[in-house]
Amino acid sequence: MSDESVISLRGVRAELGSRPVLRGIDLTVRRGQVVALLGANGSGKSTAVRTVIGQVPVSAGEIELFGTPRRRFRDWARVGYVPQRTTAAGGVPATVTEVVASGRLSRARFGVLRKADHEAVRRALDLVGMADRARDSVNALSGGQHQRVLIARALAAEPELLIMDEPMAGVDLASQEVLAATLRGQVAAGATVLLVLHELGPLEPLIDRAVVLREGCVLHDGPPPEAVGQHALPGHDHVHPHAPAGAEPIRTGLLS
Amino acid sequence: MEILNYAFMQRALLAAVLVGITAPAIGIYLVQRRQALMGDGIGHVAMTGVGLGFLLSWSPVWMATVVSVLGAVLMELIRWYGRTRGDIALAMLFYGGMAGGVMFINLSPGGSNANLTSYLFGSLSTVSESDVTAICLLAAFVVLVTVGLRRQLFAVSQDEEFARVTGLPVRALNLLTAVTAAVTVTVAMRVVGLLLVSALMVVPVAAAQQLTRSFAATFAISVALGVSVTIGGTVTSYYQDVPPGATIVLLTIGAFILLSVLAAPLARRRARALAAAQSTADPAECKIPATRGVADEVGV
């Protein structure tokens, strides 16, 4: 692990409509780190990731990728992105290979895929255990298999940095294990990873650092919170409905 | 083949084949982006171009090309910036385009809505020498874009957000798609007419999908289907004296129904094969162990 910063956000603010979603986020991910971005729904964790890839405009602050300001960053082959899974596939059938091959375009000049590119696509499919489904339509896949295809698409360009938005959401147990193993392999090979997660789950042992967001602010940045007691039992579902300390009690309107 | 002895039929068949190739070729990307009705919208806007062509005594085909390209670019801009009421803006563009066409035709010397009819519903037998030249040039552009940039257009149409992270110029490609669709509309205008253009962009793709699992095969089959129905419709209209545009569209819908019926057993067989492949890995029934194991102990 070196000190070179791969992702750097300084004082980043962003609005969706007129609602502020990020209120000055500082976040640095260094080479070789695996950082989990945690927080409740609406805390801004997905938006933070989407500012990094330029999908959400930033109203203030600076973002750097590999030490280059994001606006001037062109070396997208170094970044692999796995969007939050949408159930809607395209309106036209496409095979697993066709979808994964589109991830290789960042390395292909003028969109022409050479032999080496096709081999990289094949390797990416092997990594997620989907090589036997290469010629099937993506519409025929289960949620977990679909997620594996999206990860293979990100890996097809052989990126140094992986950005994943809720990769484990709605994924069956078998696919979760495949995904965790794939990620372990990437980390062992030196990849840097920024993950948006709802809970640490099966990826917990991989994670170096957890950054917790609340209402668009960084609440915690450090080692992942250790699960203790009953929470540490395997298979325990982390649900934390209680309000944070110091917050106003939730008024339901029933008693007040 | 006496039909080929007439110069007007040669021109008509050439125009029909070019439409059969180009309409599904760009249509497949519109269907993939779930903008199947975009062609219809551009068709409405193109009417203003036809009307302007008559008013200024310029070629209606080229005027329609210019106006529909501008309209398509405007629609794409509305899609970027008009987050809230984009649909209302599009509706105004469509109906404004149609009303503009009717208005300009009536203002032009000696013009009446009768002139417009041949553009609304197509008029293959009146395709002129210069129309054919325009159609050939425009069709060449459409083929160049839809085949040459197929991987980029596929990526952008499949997942815009991901395409941006692969460094593709997403906005430029979206604009190019819109412009190409507009050009295709004017290519097809003389053959099937502005009001029926969208059918040739969408229905062959929908019909091909009944059989295919890959994008490449869907592309090939929908273009083959497009060429078959445009030739079939043109020849039928010659012998039976029926309007070619309507004949072509009805033939396309017929092909869709036929392929859907034929594809049903194919889909069942594929589903069975898939189920068989998965059942070996993942038994469908629960196995109940004879004795209780440690994992069955429930702590309270």
C-alpha cells in the first residue's frame, strides 16, 4: 500500500434538484485500499460515488482521480464501474458476451475489438464464473447472475480502480460467494476498491476502512465497526432502526 | 420481370430497399433505449420541412432533412435539460411541427394539403431522379453510422451511465443517434410516408426479437426482414394497385405475428433446456436430512 491517492474528494457539495445531498464531503482512497461507503438510504453514499464518475454535477469542492482533476481525467480504462443494478435491461436482447465486451471499449481504439480484447472479455467472464453462459441472453439471468455480468463488464478493461454501487443488493448466496471471491482476487492483485454498501456482510474481511455518511456529511472514517455479541453471529442481519444519539425522537404523530 | 422495365419502378424498388435497410438499422438502437416512438415524433417535425420546401420552392426532401435534424437535436437537448416537463415540451414540438407543415403548404403558391398527402403516406411511383440521389446519399450516412459505430451505440443505448465511465463521448453519440434517426425519417418519407415511418423502425426489430438472443442476430434479422417487406410491399402495390406504404407496414406487422407464433415452441424448448441445465446444479426439491445437525439448533 503506497501513499498515492487514487480518489480524492475535498469539500464536495452536490444537489439533486434544489435539495442538498452532499454537504462538503472529504474522502481519500489510497492505492490498494478497500474502502466501504456506508450509510442509511438517502445519506448520499450513491450520490458521492456518482460525483466521482461525473454522473452527478458538483456544486463546490474538488475531485481528483489518480491525481488528475476529474474534469481533465481521460484515462477511463483505469476505472471499472459497477452501477447499482437496474432490473431494466435494454429493449433489445443482448448476450452476456455482448454486454461484457462493451466494458472493453475503453481500451479499444475506435471501438474495434482485437484478439487480445476478446481474450480479456473471456477472462472477465471466467473470473465471475459466467463463461458457460456467455452466449445466453442477459434477460434470461437471475438477479445474482446479472450482477456477476455487470462486474465482469467492469473487469473487462482490467482496471486498477473498482467502484461498485451496492454490488450485493438482491444477490443470492451463491453469487455473493462468487462476488466476494472475485473481489478478493482483485484486491490480492493490487486493485483499489471503493464500495457502496448497505451492510458489510460477506465482504467484511476484505474491507480496510469504512466511511459512514449521514445526511450528506462524513460521520465516521476509520476501521470498519466491529460487530459484537449477537451481531457477530454469522447470518445476522444488521438492521439498526434506532435513532442516532442526540437526535430528536421520531414523532409519529400518534402520541404527540 | 416486366416490373423492372419501368424506370419509375426501378427507382421505387431502389428507394424501398434502402429504407428496408436503414429504418431497422437505426430503429434497433431506439428500441434498445426505449425510445421506440422517437421516429414518429421526428416524422411530425419533418412535415414543417416539407411545407417549407414547397413554400421556398426548394427540394422538400432536403428541407425535411434539415428541419428534422434540427428537431431531433432539440428533442435530445430537451431530454438533457428538461427534467420535469420534458414530455410536454416534446408534445409541443411534435404538434407544432405538424401544424407548421400544414400552414406552410397552404401559404405556398398553388399549394394544398393534397401535396402533403404524398409525404404523409408515401408515394413511391412519384420518386424522382433527384429524390433517388438524395435517398442514396442519406442512406449511405445511416449505414456508416449504425454499422461503423455499432459497439459505441450499443454501449450507450444499453447503459448510458456505464458508457460514460468507459470514456465514450455519450452526449455526442446521443446526438448522432438522434440525427441519424432524423435522416432515416427523410429517407423513408417518400416510401412509407412520415406517419408510417416509425413502424419500419420498430416492428422489424420487435419481430426479430421473437427469435433471437443476441444483439448482432437481432440487427441482421431485422434488416433482412425490413428489406423483404419493403420489396414485397412495393411489388404487391404494383400488381394489386394498393398504396405501397400501407402495404409495407401491414406486411411487417404480419411478419411480426407470424414470427411470434413460430417462436412460441422455440421459447418453450429453450426454457426447458435452461431448466434442465439449472436443475443439475440446483435441485428443485428440498432434501430433508434424516438426523438433526448442529446447524438445526436454535438458540433463544
